[in-house]
Amino acid sequence: MAYVLQQLLSKSARLYPDKAAVWARGTSITYRELEERSNQLAHRLRKQGVQKGDRVGLFFPKCVESIISMLGVLKAGGVYVPLDPQAPADRVGYIIGNCGIRVLITNGEKRHALTPDTLATLEGCILTDETSNSDGIVAWTSLSEFPAAHAPEVNLIETDLAYILYTSGSTGRPKGVMLSHQNALTFVEWCAETFKVTSEDRLSNHAPLHFDLSVFDIYNTLEAGATVYLITEELALFPTSLANFIESQAITIWYSVPSALMLLLLHARMTAEKLKSVRIILFAGEVFPMKYLRQLAELSQESELYNLYGPTETNVCTYYKVERERLASLEKLPIGIACANTEAFAVATDGRLAAAGEPGELYVRGPAVTYGYWADAEKTRTMVVPNHFQHHFEEKMYRTGDIVTVGDDGNFYFQGRRDSMIKSRGYRIELGEIESALLSHPGVREAAVFAVPDEVIGNRIRAVVSAHVPDSLTALELQQYCSTRVPKYMIPEVIDLCDELPKTSTGKIDRVRLAQQAVAARQVPSTAGQQSLQSVS
């Protein structure tokens, strides 16, 4: 049994040296090659000065080199930090500074997109598309100068950090979720046992590598000696091409957010023939509307369907195997029961365990639970709290912020959020981060952002803004401004401009009233706002 993630690769490299491990953009790499290239990168990073626990950023579109980089960082004793290649420079720069990234693995285009101030904080860059070294730049081709037969000698244990994933933060800045080797392996080992992943499987990787869904795709592939097919950003945009890809590559295990599956159902002319190779379909990250799930279940009669639930801080902590015979009568899909080696329970507002059918916040305990948030002790204390149900020794548990009930069937059922975090297209989004971006515009006086429920993508984002000078701003201008500060999926689809936002009796923005107005207006959305969103897409 592995105690650090890179041992999964080393095991499969011994067992399946000539088997394809990773496929991306028409290129594949064998297990032997992946082992050797990641060893060389690890030696290169050590020469760069990377020590145990140092953070190394990965900032480029996903490709074969992405997986080499993840494993090379781990073998060097480092902690990899995948950065969204579509994110604005301001957000990437913040993460690099917040996390103290010393070395950045990137390409020429992405490096040039960073500000001089951000680049000045780095001790070095390794460029995947360079062939010769220059000042502060290490060419990817120079890795061949380093030993391939073995990794550097680094003493790592399972409780060491492996990677940090940045998610939307309520303070207006993203927060870094710290995940250890033990956190990830607890999940990977459960998946291996539950889904019986074998060396014959062909797994898809639909999720971006900075999204926690990708942990299953990459590490369960390595654990089993299977092959993972990286679905690039370009391929994911075209449902028909993606459906053909699933069929032509004979994908056996699919994992994505429900909205990706809905796009295939709605726009790809999906047939049972295209899904004939798929034995397991996993989905997570947002609520799957029942009418679309029923369609999928009808098309994929030979596939097992699973609803996986869990925040980045726990990876998957509960799961539900879809029972086709129950789908017709189910009004809401359960999020299921706790995974092995994990305990989940609903806690009422007064701190006791919630009774059956009573709403309560879902708490999670076990070795999959994060240590907390990088460089944010206050946030960590708020979310990773002492287990007051355990009086004999100190133990932590994670507050998910999700409100659930326990049904008569013993399954958890998701009811909603206790705060302003929402899910849209599978992404966890703090509305406060979008408000912060809007409020940073010099012409904005007030801003409120809220979610409008949508059965296809979970929620659509709408904003109401008042300007210091009436009629001085447009929705398009504000959306373009947001595009420089938050990822594309966080830009409000509609921005309504008004003279003043409504207030409660205490002088606060009346968010309840605004949300009610937004739901009503959803039937006739703002044409200007929709047009301007298309302009920045």
C-alpha cells in the first residue's frame, strides 16, 4: 500500500512499463517514460533549490507535461499548486504570492501574461516549450541532462502536503486548500476498491487539473496501471466532438460535473452506441436535475451511475449508486452514505446530532479531511473544528457549510448552503469574491451579487450595481473589468444598473429582495447583460 502518491506511479511502471499511462493532444507517454521524465524533473527542481515542502506552481494548459510536472514536484519533495490557465493575471499573481511559490512550470505565452511584479517574486521558471536555457529560464528539453533511473532521495511521509488547490474565497480572494498524501490516498484507495479500476480501464479526465475532480482521474489511473485521456479545454467546448471522442477512445470510466453530461445529452445527439464502452459514469460538483439523469440512465443501460459528493476539503466523502428502478419515483437524488474510512453526520444549529429528517449542517471526519487553508489560520479555525462528539482525544472535523437531511432510506439529501457559496457548472463560487471584484472598479458605488437557480448549470450569477455617477457605466464595461479579476465562470451573466440598491431597516443591502427580483426577472433576462456576456466569452 502506498503512503505517498508517487509510489502509485513507481508500482505501475514496474508492472506495465510499456503501457500508455497518459494521452493528451494526440500524444501519449508510457509508464516507463512517465517514471523517467518525472525523475529527471525532480532532480532539476532540486538543483533549482526546491526543498521538502516548497510550493511549485503549474501554469499551462493541460497536456502530457502536466502529469510529468505533478509527479516530478512530488518526487522532489515539493507541493504542487495547479493554476487555472484561463484565470486573469491578477488572480494568478495573488496565488503565487500568497502561496510563496518559488518555481513556476509554465510556457512562454503564460509567462508573458504575468506582471513584472509577479515574475520578480519567482526564483526560476521551467518553460515546457523552450529548448535552450537563458537567464532565469530553464528549458524543458534540458531535463534530459538529469538522472532518469531514480528519483532524488527525499524523506516523505503520508502526512506531508502533496498539493494545494485554490478555490473561491469569501474575502474576495481565493483560498488555498491544503491536501496531504494521506488525504488523497484515502480517497484513491476507496475508489480503487469501490469501482474496481483495472489496468484495462481507459479513464477520461474532463475536469481542469486545479479542480479536485481530477484527483480521481489521475491517481486512480496510476494506481491501477490504466490509461487516462486528458480532455483539453478546446475539446470540452464541442459536445459532438466530445461524444465522438468517448466512442473512438473507448472510454470505460467517465467522471465530470453533471452540466458536462447535460451538454452531451442536449447538444451531442448522444446514442447508446456512443456510450457502449463506458462501464461507470461518475458525476459530482453540483445537483444533477432528475429529468436529465433519467435520460442518461436510459441511454447508458450498461453503465453504473454514481453521484459523488464532497468539497475540495474532503474530496469525495459521500456517494450514492443510482438505482434505475427508483429514478421514476425520486424527486431528489440522494448524495448517499459516507465513503469507507470516513464519517459524515448532520449537526443541528444547537450543536447536537440532527434527528432523521431534521436539517443540519454536514460535518466530516477522517483521514481525508484537509489540514485547513494555506496562510489563513482564522479561516482554518472556523472550518476545521474540534470534534466535540469525541471527548477522549483531540480530533478535527470539517464543516462543509451544506445543509442536509437524512432520509428514511439512510441516505443524506442535500438541501442548500448555509452561506453565500454557490455551485455553478460544478465550480464552487463565493459570491463575495465577485462583489469584491466589482467594488474594486473606481466607478462602482455599491454591488450585490446573487445566484439565480438554473436546472442545467446549477446557478446563474446576476449582479446589481450602482455607480458613483449615474449612467457612467455599462454592463459590458463591468463584465470586461471582471474578466481581468475573476475566472470566466464567475463573471455575472447579467448586470443590472440602478441609482441605489434597496436597503433593509438596518441600512444593509436587502439581498432577499434583490434575489426575489432576480428570480422574477429570470423569465425576461436583461438583453444588454446577456449580449455583453457573449462579448467577453
